[in-house]
Amino acid sequence: MNNASVSVYFNPWSLSLNLILPEIQFQRLTSVSQLFSPSFTRALFVRHPLDRLVSAYKERIAILQKDRIQPEPHYDGIRKAICRQFLSLNLAEQGRQGRHICEDSIPPFEHFVRYILLNTRTSIEIARMDGHWKPFTVSLSSLSNQI
């Protein structure tokens, strides 16, 4: 905002739901177990699974370490693992470059998807998937098992 603006900072979270929606009677939870009570209506909004997958690729895999604001060595390691898994270079070419080509390359989206498919063949591997591309249904089932 510039100094000429007459706008005032407004925090939407400070509004009372009872004032905004007077017809609805909101209740407070006294326990998390009440979420599973049939007397509560629950709504859950999630992004489309392919949208989540594309977002994970763009934000976690398709950005090189040098281009990140904060280091994310875990995702740099995954990016390099994808590259190594699908790269067919001869060793002489790697030696001439001085560094391994996977240090500065971004694998195509197709390789990212194949990497996920190849590393999620068992239910244990699926449960251990990274949360950025784990199916939300898997995340929900593990959450309900904890409660």
C-alpha cells in the first residue's frame, strides 16, 4: 500500500462466524473424537490429484538448488535420483564435463511420474511417499488411524 491509500488493514479472521452466518448454529469441539460423531457435518476441500502432482513437480523437482530461496537438500536428492535413474550417459562423457550432469539438470515431468510409480509398488512404499505428491486418500487413512 502506498501513503495515498485510505485502505485500512483488515483481518478477515477477526470476524465472528455467528455475525456473518446467523442462521447457522456453530458448536465448539471439546474433543477431536467429536469430528467422527454423526451429529457433525464435515466438509473437506482438496485439490485435484493431478494438480497436486504438477504443483509438487514445479515447486520441488523443477527448481535447481542454486535457484531456491531456501535450501531443500531432500528434494535436490530426489531430483538427482530421478535424473540418474532415467539417464543413459556413457561414463566418458560424464568425465569430460567435470561434474555429473544430474547436478544441474531438471528431469522431465514424465520421468518424475515414472519415478513415483516405480517407487510405490507396495502399500508400505505408498505410505512413505512424500506428502507433496502422496494421494490425499492415503493421507486421510493414516490420519484416521492415529485418532
